[in-house]
Amino acid sequence: MRKSLLLLATVTVACGSAHATAPQMESSGAANTPTTTSEAGTPTLQKVNHFVVIVLENWSFDSLYAEFQGAEGLTNALAATPQVDPTTGQPYATLPQAEAHMPAGLANTPFALDPYLTVTEDTSIDLTTNFYSEKEQIDNGKMDLFVAKSAAKGLTMGYFHTSDLPIAAEAHQYVLCDHFFHGVYGGSFQNHIFLVSASVAVFPNAPDSLKAVLDDAGVPEKNPDSGALENGPVAPDGHVVGTVYSVNSPHPATTPPSQLLPSQTMPTIGDELSAQNVDWAWYAGGWNAALQGMPDAGGDLYQFHHQPFVYFANYADGTPGRAAHLKDEVDFLAAATAGTLPPVSFVKPDGMDNEHPNYANVLTGELATETLINAVRNGPNWKDTMIIVTYDENGGFWDHVPPPQIDAWGPGTRVPAIVISPFAKQGYIDHTVYDTTSITATIEHRWGLAPLGTRDANAADLGNTLDDAR
């Protein structure tokens, strides 16, 4: 019997083959012991006059920072529960594989990717980043169904050597957050929307073709004709939990108008900042070309669904809000160089620079991100800037740390987050439990803004990453 599940909306190192062990870093208390609070609006946070939030794509914490000494990483990951084959209820004897780079016969345990896939290469397949699948993968905190529920199978257990990552040098110098979880189960769209609104988009009267069909347990059913899972991007109650495109431009020209998401009207962090006369901008790689109708033919450079403010009525086509606040990444680089950054900057690199598996590689994205960081660090605004580098979601990659269960939306799997600032603690690992809305909360606490929802109202801000002696 089919049943609609009602979602309760309560809401620089050199790259090479050497993999040296990093020096022990200062930690926020006992190693691998997370804390759950930070002091809102700390004195040092009030000294930050420029926030730069760089949002990369689709890697879990363990897949990039498992080897970061002192962090909650590989030692515990290797001791974690093995991946289970749900058809037998037993652990896999060896990891099944669907990724062309991966050999058969790998042990059912985390493994280093670099004998088969390097940071300069793309994967041959995209991993699963679906709302319903990630909930199943997490398996009530067991974290043991990632392989079973992944299109890429065993690839999900792979990790890169942390010493191959240029941005890891920033983590060693400043602050690495090792209990930061992405906000909403599943993919990029809903996590970008959640970052700026602490809410999940709603599609009133969505076409049935976009709606998921769920069984009594809330799991997508199989279509009786095709056998495909009916895990569409719109939940039965109308909340958007997968990729859809906005009725506003730019969006893919081939999307039927009936499938375009109507403009959202819930408040955003941009609205709240503007109401207090605090300037801000969302800078997107490829934005100018997309507005001219010339995004790359393959859709890899400019990702329509990575631009959350486009989906809101206040930033629709022809609005003053769009003209004032939605800009190209080239404008960010110019502002950083000139020292004219607004108080809050969100930066979304284009597809080739965002590290997304299957159409981008990690090294290219890391080097591009270093260019963004250095533009700020070498510019006049650096002295009072806080840079936050994080990932929108885990991209289907496994992580061994169970996320907290806060509400119907998540949080999802753990992702890396790095804080870079002249005010940041030096060589510090922060075990505080954060999620995507911790970024939102940090901005809110700095300027005394009201929370947008329950998640950011209760989220720890990033004040613990700052040194009150600075």
C-alpha cells in the first residue's frame, strides 16, 4: 500500500606522493570529544567586519581529512562497523564496485584512493546524494548502508591522503572543525537553500512526476513498470528535497515550465542583513555568462541549482535585490583586491573549481580556493575578516561519525569546515558540534539578527574558533 510520508518541518603544502604525518595540533578539550555549544556573540566575533563563506562540493570529512592528526578520523574509522549487505543482513566479504577506477576484491573497510584515483582525476561515476538514500545510509547512526545505497558502491569508502590537499595547510595553520555536519539529508540544492534560509523550499501543487512515492516506512517504492525508485525531488507534502530549477532565470532552457519552482518567500539571511543596512553578496563563478544565456553546453561550469538566492522572490528577475547582491566571482576577486568586500560574502566557484566528483577533480578546486583565500589575505580587508571554507554536503561519501538527529531534515553526514582569520586560533581542532546553519547563526550573532528558524536558533555559532586574546 502506498502512503505519503508527512515530513515534520519543525523547522600551502606541495602535492605529491609523500604522506607525512602532520604535527599534533591543539584541540578543543579531550581528543575526539565533541562539545555542543559556543558562546553567542563573543567579543572577538564582534571584531569581525567581513565574513567570506566559500562553499565547495560533495566530500565527507573522512574522505578528505581522515588522516588529519588529532582530528576524529582514520583510527576510529578503521574500527567502525563494516558496511552491511541488506540482502543478507551480513557485512560484505569484499566491497562491491561500480566505479571504473576501483578494482574488485578490496576489503570491507576504508581505503586510500590514490593507488587507483588521484586528486588530479575525476571519478567515472557520480555518487548517491539523495534525501531518502542518505537517511537509509546513516541507518539511525549505524553508518553501515553507504555502500548498499550508493550508485558508486565501494567508492564511497575511499579517502584521499590529507597531505595531498593544499587547503589542508590552512587547516593546520588555523582551525579545522571536525564535527561539522551538512544541514539537510541529500544533495546540493536543499543544502544551499538551508544555508541562506534555515528552511526547506516548498513546491505548491508540484507535478506528480516530481513527487516521491513512499511506503509506510517512508522509503521510496519501486515503480511497478520500470523498477526505478520513485525518489523524486519533491516530498509528498510538497517540500523540495532534491534538485529542481527556479522559475527565475537563469535555469536550463529545456526544463518544462510546470517543473520550475515558484519563487520562495520565506526570509533569508540576505533579507535580514539588508534590513539592518549590512551589505552582502552572493558571488558565483559563471554568473555573468549564465545571465547572457551562455553557460557551458555541458552544464559543468555553471550549476543552476547551486545559486540559492535565485529561487527567492526578493532576488527574481528585474528586482533591485538581484542587481545589488547577486554577482560574479570575478567581482569578488576585484573587491578582495581593492579592499571593498561587503561585510558578508558568499562565494560559489563554478563547476570545474568546486571539487564535485565526476565532473571536477579535487586538486583543481583546492588550488582555485587557495586563489580566493589569498585574494582576501593579501588585500586590505584581511585584518578583520573571517573566512569559512566548507562543503555543501558529503556527495555520497561515507563518514564514520553519526550525525545528531535534530529534525526531519537532518543534519546529514559530517563534512570538512575550516576557519581562516587573523582572529582564529592557531593550529586548532574544534570538536564543537556544528551544522550548516552554524554559519548562518554566526552571521546573525555578529549583527544581532533574529534567527530564521529553529535550526539556526539552536545552532552553535563559530565563535569557539576565534581567539579572544587576539
